[in-house]
Amino acid sequence: MATNNAYDRFIQVEWQNKNVLLIDELKTTDRLQSVTQALQRALHHVHKIEIYLKDAEEHFSGKALGELTYDECAALQIFTREIDRESICMLLNRALCSEDEKAPRIWLPFLRILYCAAQKLPDFKEQCWRIGKADILNQIEKEKYVTWSGISFCSKDRNFIINKCTNQGVVIFAIHSIHGKDISKYSANENQKEILLMPGTRLEVTNIDRDPKNGKLIFVSLQERGTEQSKIAASNQLKSESQFECKHSEPIYKWSRFQMIDYETKEMKPIYQNPMSPNLTLDAAINSIPKKIQHLDTLLQQVNQFHDDNSEEMNAVRIYTMEWGKESLCKLLNEALKSDHQDKIKHWLPYLHLFRAGIQRIPLFKGECWRGKNTNIGSNFKNGQTIIWQGISSCSKSVDLILKCCVGESGTLVKINAINGKDLSNFTLDSITEEVILMPGTTLIVKRMGKYLNRNNIIFVELDEIAVKTHEEAAQSASKPQVSSNYDRSSPSTSNSTHDANKSSVSTKSNEEHTKNGSASKSKYTNDRNVTDIRSGHHCTLVDRLTDVDCENKVIKPIENYQKRDSVTLEEALDPARNIVANLDENIRKAKLRANKSSRSILNIDESAAIYLYTMQVNETSFSRILNQALRSDDQSIVKEYWLKYLQLLWQALKKLPSVRGHVFQCATAKINEKYPKEQMITWWGITSCTQTPDEIVGSFLGKKLTLLNIKIINGKDISEYSCKSYETEIILLPGTRLRVKDLSKNFNLNIYEIDLEEIDDAILLFNTMRNLKTQRVSKDVSLDKIWLECRFKDQEGRTIIKPNECEDHLVDPRGNIDEHILKRVKGSMFGLVAGDALGAHVEFRPHSYLVANPVTDLQGGGTWGLEKGQFTDDGSMALCLANSLVARRDFVPYDQLVRYKWWFRHGYMSSTGNCFDIGESTRKAICQFEDRQKMFAEKNRIPLEELDFLSDAKLLEDFNIYCSSEGAAGNGVLMRLAPVPLFFYRNPQLAIKYSGISGKITHGDKKAGDACRYYGALIVAIMNNIDKDQLLSEEYYLSKLKNWFKDSPLDVEIENVAKGSFKRKNGYDDGIRGKGYVVQALEAALWAFWITDSFEKGALEAVNLGDDTDTTATIYGQLAGAYYGYDKIPSEWIQCIYAKRFIECICKWIAYEGSQLHSDN
């Protein structure tokens, strides 16, 4: 074995590193690569890598590795090797400390192995030592924090550091570690007693001393303070670090607000309120609350200690975060917010005014934050479930704080991937909490559930915030002041003051009158919606559009072809309307000028200008009113003659914008209840403008007859960014929107009528749409009854996928005859695949040593992914994607296969949980590459985006480059999904083998990967043609029969070695058989399990108990063994547990039926 000849890794060259690799980049659910694969991209950088890998294999071969896998042990040893100056540890740390953020990317797969290994090792909580260069001393300041962005090598042996390294430096770091990792027994040199500090380790200088014996040596004492993500000095001191003393014995700081976790799915009823008094104080706001808040006087004194921003609004935010006693303000407020009785919130409205105004000043937070509870509430969440948090939700950026103070030893930890949080870290009295709040109405979806890292007593729930504006956020965005780069302070015509909100006139006033009354109030509620837009110089009329209510429920024939794509300029689109819209050319010029300034838009200039023009006032009439009069007219010839091309351009723009769901509002300045009877179906034929902020229109018309329409929408379009007042929230509904009247009521507090409407999600229309799409995309002789093969959702937003087990009502079996013998083998192969996947899923990534001590003996649930017994992982999902493509297309169409893999990746199509998980890195990259190519292909060939996943044109399919993988990708994921191809084309072996190879190469570009698929596909084809097992696996059969099938493209030498029998090793694991991620090893392992056993069950258990990539090894085995033994020989108790059993049975029948229709060519 080669030995180290340098100790450079123990030398700290820089003090303050800039680029810290985010820990989230290392925490991954992707399938880990082997250490060889992980280093593929970095091979040309590293000298003598072959020696490193060989030494690691020799060193760990046959050894008990404990919790670590072989690849994790090998990675640690390789990382400690320093054969020369260009060692892996030096190159990797150079990348981590680089200013170039892309530098660490090629190392990410290897870093993930190191990170997973480190997570399994216990924390080292003692002193360790490291050395620094002489010039680093100038950068060190006492009591200064520093973050080391590289992986830092230290030693437990102080003498080793002094004796071996002081010739290279004069600064010795004595580090009091709390999260170091002792890797001594995995190091290339165990006597160096190495400790690793992972990227992002945060340290504090606690002392600097010169060695009295050797004046050249400087000792710097460092105390580890956790990672950069955690600013908590020591978690066990959290509650003792209060920043004030208080005369009460009860502590001022609790963190119960971080535990107020909802799991409600009900919609939130919006809160609208009167304009805020400009002189409202926090004292007055709180005194209006009838319930007594404990220790209120002391709390008010504490918030007044702030000097940077002591405004009433900011103090309202601060006092919310101060919990003192059981009846705290935040507790009482959230009880009111979550109550079904809205009258409970009315006393809180003044305080909420101040709170919301304060929140406006606080920066937005996007990223991960945490909540927790000291009880198990995991059963209240389900994967894919949508949650709406009714209250103000406190979260922390510090997982350590939540674990320590909220979760404890056995509770529930909730991770939120926030997009609209508010970061209170620098605004509250207890900044140690690193608090983030989510406003009422925040909508989240349950992404995944399981155990937290290696702490089996802690339930982990991950939630993704959905990009829907809450009513609070809409109110804030609507109230932002108008900003202009060409604002002229001296010109009265450009004043951005607003009128007193209590004056409800909506008539156009002169600039002089506007200026005169403008300073009367600081209220954010503007009642004059006809103010001049200082950026464009023309009038905008949002309230005019919000009160343009369609009160006639007419039966009008829908406008044909308005959703047709027809690229025209705005001038061309409106050319027919020149005679009915005054000053059209000038208004188009202004609209395009504005659109050109907003070049960041995803829309082109004509599309952006089309929306902007819709929001403009042209002379005395708004453009929208003119258009809507035509749309609501009984004579639809007017629309076709004058407006059709404009509508087509507008639709082209709107379909590029994300859809909005939730509650929006319109307002009628009259009582219109009689036109909206309860449960009536209503169709609106105009373009309907709405707002997400009811305050905006309620505040404008108080004291008048008013009907507020509260509309629950699913397909709105947010045009705020493109309107002439981009700071105001405007959502539009398209012509033909259908609604149901849910309720009618009167709000006696505000003396207004209310109508609750709900947009209809018409399942029949959705089904017809799917039929139309299928008619466009598949050949004419394909039946249209297999809608269950498509990517369908429970909602039109595409948030909740219809899972395979939810398709049973739509399943249709083939009408023709099916050969029972062939069906038995097809079902055996497909059920063998998913049974192997389910069998190995709960112990995936467990090393062989663990499975020797705890062998798998039966199908189980839980474990690695927390799945139920019989659920499958990515292996089964991708196999079903491939099978569905073959059946739906009745052909081999790689493009369609990639589309379905994309559906799985993005939406959870064919997943047993409704979400994509356990995706391999090579597959993920290939799918992302496919998506990028799709977009470029669509632009080049002018293909509408909504048609891109349904291409059927042979020329287009031929022109698209389907090979989306890099050449070096040779993971086992290429084999795990293979079976449907050889099963479908078994009657034509040459075609089956060719297509098997292509099916792999589209995501795994290495020749070995494609050839492994060709060879394994040939074995399945041979079994479908009744070959004997011993003959099939013999070298003679390969040379005499199978090799002829590969004569045009010989197999890679490693795959051919397998074909000749390299897998025939009686002692299995002890003879080198490994269930690894490398395709050659995986192929050998699956064939070994098939060769060494005489039943499906025995072979599947042997495959799983090899360890490591347990599910995929068993999945590959199951395809071949299932086809050979047949469906009836798979344990019946396993079959009964398989997820979506009826769906898989149906797809097997279609594979057998369609395959039998193909031309035989043996």
C-alpha cells in the first residue's frame, strides 16, 4: 500500500473563506453513486487515482464496516491520502474555498458520500489541533467569529501537529470541537488520529497566546459554535440568555408559538377591515381587545427599549414575539384567527392593522425554516395533502433551537420550504430564535414524511409553501407606494398622495384638488382610482374594472378560435378595431413603450402591451369596458369582426402566466342578490378583473349600497406586473368562466351584502380535453379508453396527482385474446420487478454487514423511505412510465418515454406516494437536459408549450435529440426499469435488443450501460421463448446463440465477461459480488442471485441481503427471475401487498396483448 508523504491537509492557509457550500446541497434523497462514479468528473484533476481506489478496495475488503458502506469508508480513506501536492483533499478544498461558485460542482457527488459518512459517525466533543501559516496571524482578531468553508483536518494528537507540521507554520489552533468527526480508523494513516470539521463550521477566537518556550509559536484557542446556519452559541444555554431582567419570576421568553402547528385543509375566510386611523397607537389597539393579556404593562415597557425603529407598527410586531404567561398575545390572537366565528377577530382589527403595517417593512424570506412539537402529530399529515395555516405561524431558521426547545427526544420536526416568509431575526427582542413568520392563509403541500436523520424517535415532515398570495400579502403589495424614476417633486400633477379613505368619491378630480386633499390621511386605502399614473401619463381605472360586474347570466355561444395560436403584432391584432377605439395608435405606442421598459418579463413586447392596454383608460371610457361590452353582447359577430385577433394575442400572453387560486373579490355598487340565487350556475362572458384585497374596494365605497363578491377561483391570471398600476394586485378571469353561487349573506358590521361564488372545475370538460389531446398525439387506431395512462391531477393546478391505485374505475382490459402462457411470464416479470423493489426499499443503503446481522426475510414497510408494505420506489415508477408509453403509443417512442419520466420527476406520475423520491443523479440530470432541449425545440419549431409533451409528428420526433445523458453515466438505474421493452417486443429479438439499448442510453450515456440493457433484454427475450435456465446462463449459449444477436455491435468487454459467467461465484459477497450502483456490479449481483437459487423468493432475498443498493439489485433480479418462474411462483402474500396491484395487472395484459400483435421475426 502506498503511504502519505505530506501533511498539507492539516495546514490552514486562509482565515476568512468566502464561499461556503450550502449544507442543503449535500443533504439529498438522490441515490448515492459509488466512489468510483462520484470521482468520474474529477478524474483528470487527480494524479494516481487508480492507486487510491485499489488501495481502498484492498484495505476494506472483507472487513466489518459498521454503519458505513464500503463507498463511504473508501471515500474517507481516499480523502486522507496525500501522495503528492495535487491530492484529492487539496483539490477539493481549493474548490470549496474558491470565489467561483461553480468550482465545487464537479465534487458534489463525492462530497455527498463524505457527508453521509460523517452523519453516521458520532460527534467528537473534545480538543483537536490544526496549524496555520504565519501570515494568517494578521487576519485573526480576538473574539471574532470565522467560518471555514473547506473540510478541515485536525488531529487529536497535539504532539503530532507540533512535531510534523510546525516547520510549515507558526500558528497552532487548539479547537474545542462539538461537531467534529473522528475518522481515525478510516484514515490512510491511523496514527495521525484525524478529526474532520465539515464545511461551514463556525468558530470563535477565545484566546491568543505566545508559547513561552518557543517564541515563534502562537497558540490560538477556538471554540466551535456549530455551523454557519446556527448562530446559537450553545443550545443548552438558550433559556438562560435572556436580554432583560424582569420583576416577575415567570420567564419572558417561551417558544410555544413555534409549536402552534395546524393541519387544517379548510379554506380561510378573508378578513377585511376599515381604513386605519393615522393616529392609532399600540396601547389603543391592544386596549380594544377584551381578553386580558398577561403582564401587558411590562411587555409594553420592553418593546419601547428599541431605539432604531420605535414606531407603533414595529412595536406591534415585536410584542407579538414576546411570550410571557399562558395567556400571551400571540396565543390569544391565533385563537381568534383560527376560530370559525369571525366576530372573534373584530376586536383584534386595530392591532392587526399595526401588525400588518410593521410586517411590510420586514424583508422577505425564502428558504428553509422549522417548527416543531414535543408530541407525535405525524398522523395528521399525508403525502400530497394541502394545508392552509389560518394563524400567524412562527418558524425558526435554526433547526437546533426547534429540536432543543420544541421537539425534544421524541416529537415532530416540521421543515417548511418558505417563499413568502418574513424574517424577524433583526427586529425582535429575542434574536436568538432567528424567527421567520408566515402570514395567515399560507398554503402548503406535504412533500415528504419519515424519520429525522438517524433519530428514529423524531417524526419528520417537510412542507413546500405554494406560490399563492395570501390575503395579507395581497394587502401589503396593494398598499406599496408608487415609485417612479422620473418622479418630479415640484409638479403637482405627479403627486402620489392619496385622498382620505373616508371620502368615497370615485370621480376624476383635478390635480389641484387632489394635491389639496392628498395629505389628509396616511391611510393606505386609496378611494380615487382615477389618479394619474406618473409613469405613463394616462389614467388607470382599477376600481372601474373591479366594479364591472357581469350581472346577466346569458346563454351565449362561446367564442370559437380565441384560444388559437396566431402570432401577430398588437397593431395587427387591433387593426379591425381602429374605427371603434379612439386614439388607438397613440395608446398602442404608450403600451409598447411601457412593455419595452419591462424587458425582464417572460412575455414578448406585443403580449405585455396587450395586457397593459386592457388596463388603460382611453379618453372617457376604459379599454376594458369597450371590450367587455362586445364580449357580453348577444351578437357575437362583433367580437369576431373586431376583437378576435386581439383576444388571441391576449390569450397567448395569459397562458404563459402562472395560474392563481384562492379567494378574489369584485364589487357591485348596488344590491344584486336577486340575480345570483343560491346554487345557481353562472357563466361570465367578459374578462373579469378581481383583487385579492377586499379592503381596497370595501374602503372605497363604505356608506353606499354595496355587494361584495367573494370568489374562490382555480384558474385566475395575475396581471399586476403588466398593468398600468403594477403595484396594485389584479387577477383576471377569462371569458366563459363558470361559477356556482355558494352563499348569500349580509355583513351588518359594514352594512354590505356578500355573495360567495366558487369557480367550477368541470370534470367532463377535463375528460374531453384529455380525449382531444390523445386524439392529437397517438395514432388513429389507438383506442381512446386508456385515459388512466395519462398524467392527470385531482385539481387543475396540477398539485395533486392521480396515483396508480386511484385509477381503478377507469381501467379497461384488452378485448382480444391473450396467450395465457405469455401473460404468466409478463406478469411474473413486472410483478417480480416491483416486488423486488418493495422488498429492498426499507433497507436501501444498508451495508452488507448490517444485513448479515439483520437479514431481510420477508416483505416489510418503514425503514429508509418510511413506505407502507408493498409500496415501490423510483425503480417501479420508472418501469410503469416505460410500460405506459409502449402501450399508449403501441410503439417504441423514446421521446414519449422521456416525457413520462419528466412527469414522474416533476409531478409524481406513477409514484406510489404521489411524489418523486429516490431519483438517481444520472436520471435527474438527463431529465433536466431533456426539459431544456424541449424548450429550445419548441422555440425553434414554433410548437405551443401545451402541445410539447404530446408530439406525434414523425419528422419532429426524428429531429429531436433523445440522448440526454453524458457519456460517463453507467449507474444501475438504467437496468431497473428495462423489462417492459423486451416483454413488449419479444417476438422480434433483434428489435427487442436494439430498443432495450436505446431505452437505457437516453438517460445513461456510457456504452456499458446500453450494452447491459441489450444483454439483459436478450436474456428476457430468450426466457419468453422458453429457454432453460442452465442453458440460458451458460457460456456456450452466449457464444452460440446470444452473441449472434450482438454481431452488428459487440458488447463492451466488461458486459461480455458477465455474459461468459463472471457472476458464477458460489460464495457471493465473500467472492466479490456487490449490490452496488455501478451497472456492471448490479448486473453481476442480479444474475448471481438468479443462478445460485432455485426459487423466486430465495433469489430475491439473496439479492437484497447483499446490501447497499438493495431495492435496485432485487428489482433487476425480479425482472428476469419473475419471467422465468412465472407469476404463480412469486409468493402470493407478497403479490397481495403490492401497491396498485390491479393497475399493474391491467398494464401487463396490454403488454401481452399489444406484443402479440407485432410481427414475429425469430
